[in-house]
Amino acid sequence: MKPIFKIEGLRGSIFIPLIPFEWTFVNSLFEILPGFIPSVNQFAPPIKGALMPPIEWLIFSPDNKSRLIFQQQKVDFIVEAGIDYSPEIIKDFAEKCTRLFERIIDYSKQDSSRIAIAPTFKWVGEKNLFVDFIKEIYSKNSFKGSSVDNCDFSQVFRVVEDINDKEIKLNYLSKFYTANSLAVVNGVNSIQESYMMDFDINTFVDPKYVFNKTAVCDFFSKAVVFCTNFMDFYFSEKV
């Protein structure tokens, strides 16, 4: 059975302490993300008896479908897609992550403790086909005479990969689940069930792991291979 899905979104992440908002730095990011708009969280809750924490902030595209988010312990670059899967989509996204995270690490002078790339896919076929697809993946699909009738499963594989000429353990997470989404049917808003698949390929938590700019670039240069290999594990020649 051929899978029927689209790339719903993409996320790339590095884990570093929060970088405060500063216009010179933000303007340098606009060179990579032209037309983006800054937003600063002015409503961070105060901590009694403590100094105010640094304020989280982001820059986002005018259509709000792309966001670069600076948080307390990591930076996320998120793109909403809704397009057919292809390795080229992953490749283009990973290349933009490389440019952004290079700029961020250069400015912050901080190495990253973890790296991640995480595509999300949305099934666009019928539910019964999605359940049949799940049954192809998981051998245990019945219990006490009852067949599988939900789509919530996850698996984690831990694989050693070469990152910047070092052996680094990666988590390969896959999650299959259902989510409610708002759709307009005949001009009326209605809640519909969506069938989703998340991949999250990220470096294992290890205090010995430190990723400088070169290592981060190497991770994202190999991200399309990591993602394609994981796709092939589930779909073989079907994608």
C-alpha cells in the first residue's frame, strides 16, 4: 500500500542559553529571513525575590508560517508546509537551518548541547487505510480478539552516527497519532480528526556532547540522509 501524506511542518533546533534581543543581531538575521517581523514576550511572569529572567522573543514571517524562536534553553526554526514530501524539501530546510544556526552561534559564542531536526507529516487518505498502514508496521495488532482501532504509537531507536568525525548517539523517534483540527465544510467550521506522523531526529542527552558551529553544520548537512533513511525504514520504495 502506498502511503498518502504531506509534510505538515518542519522544525530545526539547537540547544543554547537564551540570547537577549538586540537590534544589530536581529538585523543580521533579516539578511537570511528578509521581511520577517520581530516580537518580544513582554509578559514573562516575574519570579518573587529574583531578578527578571531574560525575555523570550521571536521573528516571524508576515504569513506567520515560519518562525525563529529564541527560548530559555534552545532556538527553534519552524516552518509550516502542507506540501508533498520529497527529500529536496528536507534539504532546502536543512540548508536554511545551517545558515541561521551558524549566524546564531557566531554571535552568541556559545556551543550547542543538542541538535534536532523534526518533520511532521499529515495523512490525507482514509482512516481505515491509515490503520492498515499501522498494521504493516507493528506486528502486534490484536489483543484478546480485538483489532487495532486507534492510531497512537511511538518508537525510539538509538543509533550511533558520525557527526564532525565523532561517534554521536542519535535518537530516532517516530510517533503516529490522531489530532483534532478545524476545517471549513460547506461554509461551516467543524472539527475533524487528522492522522499524523512525527519524526524527531535528535542528539542523545549526554554532558560530554558539545557541538560547535562546525558540528552543527555537519549535522544539518547530513539531515536529509538521516530523514531519508528513516523514511525508507518505514516506507521502503513506497515514498
